[in-house]
Amino acid sequence: MSDFEENARRSVIVHLHHAYLHLVAVCANLPVPISLPEDFEPRETVAVLERVAEISDDQPMPEDQQADLFTGAIMILAATDLVAAMNARFVEWRPMAAMATLEVALDALHDLMEWQAEND
């Protein structure tokens, strides 16, 4: 494995964990709080992320905020899939795609955090 591959993998994993921790914080402050495990273990976390996406529209909040929650969860899921694909076969665009996907997740979660702060 080249230094570039090693650094790219490490960077994506750090950003993936960071985005997931944002989701944990957002979910704890929802109108109907959702408690998520803080440890990011991809095998277990995929089911958790799928469940958050599935029930996002059940939260008693406006549609835009429901969409932010859904987007945050599915973009973290997509990045998790990209990491698995990257681990199976590294190609240069996968870490870039994972990072872009995580940016979308973080933007959505940031918007939801702002709404939560305004409505606390």
C-alpha cells in the first residue's frame, strides 16, 4: 500500500467518524431523542444509520429538518459503502467521493443543528 493510499484511507475514516459523531449529537437533541452508540463499528452502525433514515419522517419537526436528518444518515451510509469498496479495491476517486459525500452529510447535519439551537 502506498503512502497516498494509507493517508487517504486514514483521512476518510477520521472524517467518517467525525460525521457520525455529529449525527449522534443531532439525534440526542431531536424532539423525540434517538440514542445512538458513540463507537463507529461499520457492521453494527449500518443498521443504526438505516434505522435513522427510515424513521426520520416520524420526527415531529418540519419537513426540511426531517430531510436534513435523512440526508445526514444516508450520506454517512453512502460514505461507509465507499470505504468498504475502497478497502476491497483502492482507486483514487473513491476517497474523494467519500469526502464529498461526507461534506453533504455534514452540511445537512449542521443545518439541523442550527434549527435545533433556534428551537430549544
